Amino acid sequence: LFFDGDDYFESMMTDMDNATQSVTMEMYIFEQDPIGEIFVNKFIALKRRGIRVQLIVDGVGSYHFFDRYYGLLLEHG
């Protein structure tokens, strides 16, 4: 249980760093902002390590995700 967004974010990053097979994330809102950039870069790094990455985003809540990140993530597998 998290009471602080920074603790939650740090825990998510640690969990992804420790992944050995796969990472699955579901997001309602995925913004084009500094945190979105961190996640996209982390997903690309995971894929390069051979980790299976699945990202599920809401088409309405993450409308701008498709402007920038969708093609970039597809390009990196």
C-alpha cells in the first residue's frame, strides 16, 4: 500500500529493473511528459534486455500517447 506517489513510482522502477521474463502495465492516463518519457525509455531498455513488455493504454485517457509513443514503441518491438 502506497501513500506517496514518489514511493510508488520508485517501487515500479525497481520492479521493472528486477524483471526476468516480462512486464505488463495497464494505464488509463499515459501522458507525454517527463514521467511518460521515463517509462517509454524503461520499456525500450527492458526489450533490449530480452524482457517481454506489454503495455495496455486507454485510447481516450491516453489520447496523446498515440501521437508520439505508439510508433516509437512499435519500432523497438
